[in-house]
Amino acid sequence: MVALQAVSGQAEMEAALDFDAIVIGAGVSGLYQLYRLRELGLSARVFEAGSGVGGTWYWNRYPGARFDSESWTYGYSFSQELLDEWDWEEHFAAQPETERYLNHVADKFDLRRDIQFKSRVAAAHYREDTRDWDIALEGGRHYTARFLITAVGVLSAATMPTIPGLASFQGQSCHTHYWPKEPVRFEGKRVAIIGTGATGIQAITEIAKPAGHLTVFQRTPQWAAPLHNAKITKAEMSRIRANYPEIFARCQETAGCFIHAADPRAALDVSPEEREAFWEKLYGEPGFGIWMGNFRDILTDRAANALISDFVARRIRQRVKDPAVAEKLIPKNHGFGTRRVPLESGYFEVYNQPNVELVDIKETPIERITPAGIKTSEREYEFDIIIYATGFDAITGAFDRIDIRGVDGVALKEKWRDGPQTLLGILVDGFPNMLMVMGPHAGLGNFPRAAEYSTDWVTRLIRFARERGLTRIEATTAGATAWTEHVLEASKGLLFTEVDSWMTGVNRNVEGKEVRRIMRYSGGHPAFRERCEAVAADGYRELALA
Ligand code: NA7
């Protein structure tokens, strides 16, 4: 009797809400989360800042944008019908193909009717008396929901450099993330690009082809390696389709949910000849094998890391004709794989073209953007177009840009000032009923594989709560502390923690993001899932449920 009353009380509370759940973001994880919430019979609304679905694949339309995951490992695995009907065109699909795929998913599952486009969430405040979230859009409209689900992605808060004079430039300029839908014409144009991360490297390679003249402003060179992309033939697609169960099973076994798993040998276990032959093979193969399928110790052992770095440096020297330019393109301040390895399709050869110039801005720093172009400490350059490939306020940036407040009005941004604290990258103590799909301290890697798991875990938790008439789900402080400590422990000994990059949360264009932090779980996906399963199997004891 008591239980029945509790449930009917809950029904009244739900009726007063606009939605059972509000999801922020209609990208890879937001779309799938909506699908799962509908299956549970929940009323849900997705707020999406863009005018279409796709998140990363809606925004990043710059020339050359593509993922470095094998396409056939990137698609959703939850629907056999979808797997049966979708043919990937390339082994590593470019942005237009992935955007088409995500639109196909939205249409197939009729997702659009619950997505509100051009709706950027400005604030989300938890209300203890009603155990719900009050969500405000830019422009002022408010909505309420029991659950707030963030599906905001990890690289969605783009950052412009803090260079004086940015607004004074009279030509065209754009951050790669906000690339226009209309084609940009480069023929005969003097083009500048600032930034040589994974994005800059893709964009430079494509824009160098049509541009009249391209000047690349490089602050830090990268250990880029070949992608080896190719079209997928009909016969290959049939083989892939027949192998989907094995492909997805393989992705479940590897640390990063890719098909590539570390070789069990240490680099110094084998002879120099054997090592060289193995690295030649990896350098000639498609995808992230050279990073994730390499000897097990290249990312932990300094000597092994120095050897692979030397191998890749030699390849760069072979590919770039001017030895002085080649030296500028070889990283000196970090070893191979300690930052995200950009995969490229002819990037280094671009510098053999007569219309391409490399400016090392460590030697001659940019002083300001001028109405006509860019002034370095050495000279002034004139441009028609300036492209900013300057990256993102990664992982926590998208959260920081929303005024998220939990119990007693505590701001999430404040709570995470010295680094994220979460339970499983999904829950935060003090922020009841907020669930993060692919939040900080979750495992990164092949995004959709990890996002599907996170979404399913979140969905199971919501089902558990609703079946029991629970209206308040929160990580306990002990649970969040234990997970955060585990995340920090798992990153010990990994060389990437000694290097500034978006993976260690460093972005000097953003105040407060100057120091390195542990932003993601490095223990590998099998261990991550094991921990998540243990929490669920234990009746969610690391959560306070009411
Ligand atoms: P990244 O990898 O963060 O790269 C940003 C680039 O922009 C990098 O070369 C930076 O140099 C450069 N940068 C940033 N700010 C400045 C200023 N103020 N002046 C000069 N140069 C600057 O972002 P991406 O978009 O390339 O890639 C992000 C991820 O998206 C990628 O890893 C994929 O997973 C998808 P720095 O290295 O900091 O010296």
C-alpha cells in the first residue's frame, strides 16, 4: 500500500514536468540516448544548438574532415536492420558521409520529432524541492525534467586563439569547427592556417591543393602517420557485413574500442631488425595500428618511446625534400603517441609544393592579426583568408559553457576547477539526476563504441529508478572519490601525462586551463565496463537513491 502511494505520488510529480528527460546534444550519443529513452516509454526532448543532427559531424565541415576510426567500427551496433542497410563508402569516412549516416539514423528511427534545433542550453539548475532540473535555453525559455542527460561530446567547445587584433582582419576568417555550409573558394587566394593538430593537418592537406598560396603557422609539430584510406568495394562491404559480430566483439576487447590492440611484446624484446620491420609494416597499414597496435611499452617506457619517435622522424625526413623544413616538422618536445596521433594522407608532401610555406611561430611568434593579415616578430604577411585550426576546450569545456548548478546552487565549473570528479564519468556527487554520456573520466577512444555502452548504462539506471519509484539518483561522495582516485592511479606511468595537449586538459586560450589534469580514464574499456557492471550488479551501492 505504501509503495503504491509512493508510485502514485511520483506520477503526479512527473505530470507537473515538461519532460521525463532532457538531453543536451543531438550528436552520436544524444541520438542513441533519445532512441533508448523512447524505448523506456519516457517523454524526452533533445536540445541541439545546430540546425541539424550529427554534433561533431554537423559542425566540422572543413575540407579534409574525417574520422580515423575504421568506418565499419564507427557505426551504431544496436540495430541489425541499420547494419544491414547501410553501406560505408570509404574505410575512413569523410564528414559528409558520416553526417549523411547520422541523418539516416535520425530519419529511420523518427528521432527528429523530439529534437529541438537551434536551441543552445544556457543554464541547468537542480531544484531539491521537486527533485528536477530547470533548464534554460539561450533566449530565455525554461523547461523542466526529472533527468538531465548531457550528451555534449568531448571536443565541442571550440576555442579561438587569444591573439591581439583578431577582429580587425578585413578578409574572410573562420575556426574550422564553425566552417560554413557553402563551399569556400581557395583558387588564387592567399590563405593562412594557424594550428597543426589533427584538424589542421587534415585541412592543410586539402587546402594546399586549390590554394593560390598557403602559409602554415605552426607552434608545435605533430607525430602524424599515414591513414592509408581507400574506397570500400561492394565485395568488401559484404565481407564486413558478414563479420560485424566479430568486429564489434573485437572492439569490446581492446583498450580503446578500436580494432587495434597493443602487441604483447616490449620494443626492446626484439632485435633492431625485427623492430624496424614491424614498424615498417605498421607505418604501411591503415588506421591507428602504429599508435594502438604497437609494442605494449611505447607509451610507458622512455627508451621504447625514443626508438619509435626516431623511426617516425626518419620517415618524415624521407618525405620532406627540404631538410630544414623537415626538421621543423619533427616534434622535439614530446615523444610519439604522447599526444593524439593525427593520421594524414600526404600531409608531409604538402611542404614540397611551391605554393606552401611553413612558419615556425616558436621562432617568430605571431604578434597580432592586422587588417591585412598576420604580423610575426619577423614580418607582416598579407592574406585573403585566415583559418583558425586552434582546437577545443576539451572534455570539460562544453560543461563549463553551461551554468550547471547542483544542490545548494553549487556550480559544476567550480566543483571541477582543479579537475573533474565523477563516478564512472557518468554521475557527479551534489548533482542528482544529472547523467553524463561520455563525461570526463570516462574512457575515450572509438567514440560510438564507448558512447553506446555509456548510454546503455545510463538507460539501465533510469529504468531501475523508475521501476522502484525513485526520484533522486546521486553519486555518493565516497563513490565519486573512489572512482576519481582510481582514474588518477590508472594514468600513473603513462608518458602522455607529462605533455601539454587537449588530452591533459591544457588550453592556454582558456583562463584556468593552463595546468595539466587527468581528464579521462586510461585503464582501458574492458576494465571500465567491468567497474560499471560491478556498480550496477551491487544494486548501485555507490549511488544514493531516494
Ligand atoms: P588540437 O589538437 O588541440 O590542435 C590545436 C592546434 O592549434 C595546435 O597545433 C596548437 O598548438 C594550435 N594553437 C592553439 N592555440 C594557438 C595559438 N594561440 N597560437 C598558435 N597556435 C595555436 O585541436 P584539433 O582541432 O586539431 O584536434 C582536436 C581533436 O579533434 C583531435 O585530436 C581529434 O581527436 C579530433 P600547440 O600544439 O598547442 O602548440
